[in-house]
Amino acid sequence: MFELLAIGFDMQKRAIDLHMQGVEATRDMVDALERDVETALAAHRANEAGAKAMKSWLSLWGVRG
């Protein structure tokens, strides 16, 4: 009887370990997505700054856009 109980506890522990691995993988994916969003926002700001600089440069030479 105690052997069955021990086997049940071992199976439950393995299931919990697998679940925790899934949770850790999910956290890693969320961290990666947050970095991707930060990178995309930085690229967007750089693109806007480049566009503004180009407009200023063209305006300096009298080109209207």
C-alpha cells in the first residue's frame, strides 16, 4: 500500500516538475517578447528621428516635401 502511495507521490512530483519547466519556458518567452518590443520601439524612434532629420536637411536646401 505504501509503495503505491510512494509511486503516486513520485508521479505527482514529476508532473509538478514538468509544469514548472513549462512555467519557466513561458517566462523566458515573455522576457524575449519584452526585449523585442523594446527593440521595435527604439527602431521606431530612430526612424522618426531620421525622417525628421531628412526633412530638416531638405528644408535647409529649399526642397519642400
